[in-house]
Amino acid sequence: MNLLPKDMQYVFSGKSAIAIVLRYLRHEGILENKSAQVLVPEWLGNWVYMTMHNYCFPTTVMNKKVRALMVYHQWGFPQKMEEIERFARTHGLFVIEDCAHIVESSYKGESMGAWGDVSVWSLSKFFSTPVGGGLYTKNRKLRDFVTWEYSTHDKRLERGVLEGLHQGGAEVARAYAVYDRLTICPAPAKTTMRREYGSGAVKKRRRNFGLVRGALWGKKEERLLQNSEVTPWMAPLFAGAANSRIAAALIQAGFESGVYHFDVNRNMLKPHFVECVALPCHQRLTETVMNRMIGIVQAEL
């Protein structure tokens, strides 16, 4: 399985990976207590913030209490890591790369997930498994800490969480609330990921992204690819006043979409958020379906 960094340590979910890293930082005294702060970008998912609040205080404002920085590669488009790493070194910050939306992507020729002190991954966003995440670091002490964390995994809680995810609705929220207490990636999840990767899932996603890019993207979208190779989770389209109309038409046609804010600067330290439409490009969409989606968008532009 070579779509991820070598020596990836698989965990229950992306949120589990974040929790493990924060527990390590608490264990090492880098985060003194829950009031120690971690610099985060705007517009993260609310469950990420909720997980972090168990161990630290996420903030969007740099101050003397900040001990670490979490950089989020939004929808798989790499942030300008050389600028962020320079800032982190200046202030002595531990760098967490949030690679939840990344597979087989690079920035300036270096694979994503290898820039920071540690990277966390949410593989269930790319493969048809309800759970599955990863953690990658060259830090031997952190790797040993992850190995020790495996011993705390609660199989009974895991079964309850998986049952809740299967039921859906409010049970999903209850399951998310205890993700930080689960560490081991279930064997069936890893099997599914390996099987789907072997059957060309990532190549299909890249093909679908190419269809969107070729038919709909302009100069503003293309700038997001500067110095980058990307296989995205979703593809943004900056359609201005037509954003809401396009999203509504896609949702009515059964596509996953919506209007969101995207950092066109690709720099959490100096962000510039612009409204966009989210266009799906996952591997389960056939070329015929992709072209139908593209036709819907073009009709609304």
C-alpha cells in the first residue's frame, strides 16, 4: 500500500490520530495543561475542535501560550509549507500536518505528510470503510508512544461505536464523541483500503478531478495547484454569484455539494477565504455521471 508514507501507523480514525498526538504532547510537557494552546486554521470541522478541547485550547490567534500548530491541507490542496515551517521554527512550535483530505499528493516535490513533526490521516474519507486513520512521524519517541497507545484500545467500545455508525442519525454523533478513546484500526478497514487502492480507486479519483479541471476550472482555481500535485477530496469551483444556484442544482440531482469557504492563499498564517462550490470527484462516480454533473454546473454558470 504505497499511497501513504512508509511506516504509517494505522489508527481507528483521523480524530483518534489527533487525540493520540495531543496526548503525547501532554505526556512530554509540550502542552502543560488544557489551557495550553494550539494554533489552528479557520473553518475546521467542529468535531476536530471538540476532540482538541479534551487536551488543549485551539486558537486562531498567535500568542505566548501557543505550543503547537496544526496545518490543514484543505480538500487536499497543500498549504505553503515552507512559510509555515519557517514560522514554526521561529516560535518553537510543534507542527501537526492534518492530511485528512490527502492521498498521493505532493508540494514542491515532497510528499505531503512528511513536512511537519507528525501527520494525521483520515482514510475513511477516501475508501468505503466507516473508520480508518493513520499517523506518520519520524519521531521515535512518538512512534513508541503510539505503539503503547494500542494497548489501551477498548474492543468493547469499538463494537459499540461501529454499531452506532451503522445505525446512523444521532448515534453517529455519540460515536464521534468517543473516537479519541479508540486507537487500533480494525483489520477489515485496512483490508478494504488495500483492496480498493489495488483496484485503482485513487487513479479513478484523479481521472474524475481531471474531468472537472478540464471542463470547469479557470485561472483562480488553477492557482491552487502551484508547486503541487493533488488528488483531492473535493474540487472547489469559484463561481461567484452562481455558487448557491449551482450547489442547489447539484444537491437536487443527488450529488454531494454545498457552498463553503476556501483559503485561496493556501496559507493559514495569511488566509484569504473565498466562497466556492464543492464538486465531488470520488472514485465511485463513473465518467458518465461526472459528465452529467459537469453539464448541470455548466447550465447554471
